[in-house]
Amino acid sequence: MKKVTILVALAMVLTAAAPALAANEKAEKKGWFRKEIKEDRKQHMQQQRQENQALRKDLKELPPAERLAAIQEQRRKQFDENKTFIQSQHEKKMQELDARLAANSKLTPEQKASVKAQAEQQYQENLVFRQQQFEKTQAYVNQVASDPSLTPDQRRTALENYRKEQAKSVQDHFQAQRSENKDLRGSLKKQ
């Protein structure tokens, strides 16, 4: 009798806890894809940071011109790697978006198409933006490095200031895209 009572009590606890466990699982699942993408990006960037540190150690003894050329070649190689990495992340994101849109019964096919079109358009804009930023940076670094009137401290300061300006530009670019996405969500809710 004691075993039956314990089993009944255990069954009642599990039955009462099941909705809470399901809600907790759903809450944990929400955002899982974004976290996964973010973690992949973090690992990719950490790997490149380590490569850059190792390269700087290896190049320490080279003359400045050769060192700069080797570093710029490394940057170009990493930029190309990043293109491939970003493309693979975009493909994963589009697959996830397709799955989420397919599961969404509230949106019309036209609305779903507009969401996909905006995601693809922003991806293409980002490719162009990254390419432009990379080319500007390479040109600026060459200009600063080849300016004989600058001291090493002035070069470092100029590059730091440029890096800050570029970071602000990147932030503004992505903020504009977030605003576009917010506007699209708002327009879809109104329809």
C-alpha cells in the first residue's frame, strides 16, 4: 500500500510539474539559434585573434615594410575566410527563417516573402558594406604607414581614431537595419 501511495504521489507531482517543465523547456529553447550563431562567431573570431598574435610574434624581427605587407596579407586571407564563414552562417539563418515562417500561420505568403526578401537584401547590403570598409581600412593603413612625417605614436593614435570612427560607422549601419526590421514587423502587425 505504501508503494502505491508513493507512486500515486510521484505521479501527481510529475503531472503537476509537467506544464512547468514544458514552459521552462520552451523558454530555454527560445533564442537557441541566435545563441548558437553567436557562439560560432565568437569561436571563429577567437581563432583569428590567436592566428594574429602568433603572426605578430613571428614577424617581430622583420623590417617594418615587410611586417606591414605580411600583416596585410594575413588580413586579406582572413577577410576571405570571413566571407566564407558569413555565407555559411547566412545559409543557416535562412534555413531557420524558412522553418519559422513555415510554422507561422498568421502571416500571408506575401508577408512571408517580404520578410525573406528583406533578410536577403540586408545580407547583400552587408556584403557590400564589409567590402567597402575593408578596402577603406587597407587604404588608410597604407596611407598612415607610408607617411614619413608621422611618429610611431602619431601613427598609433591615427589608427586608433580611425578604428573608433569605423566602429561607429558599423554600429550606425546595423542600427539602421534593426530599425528597418522593426518597421517591417510593425507593418506586418498592422495588416
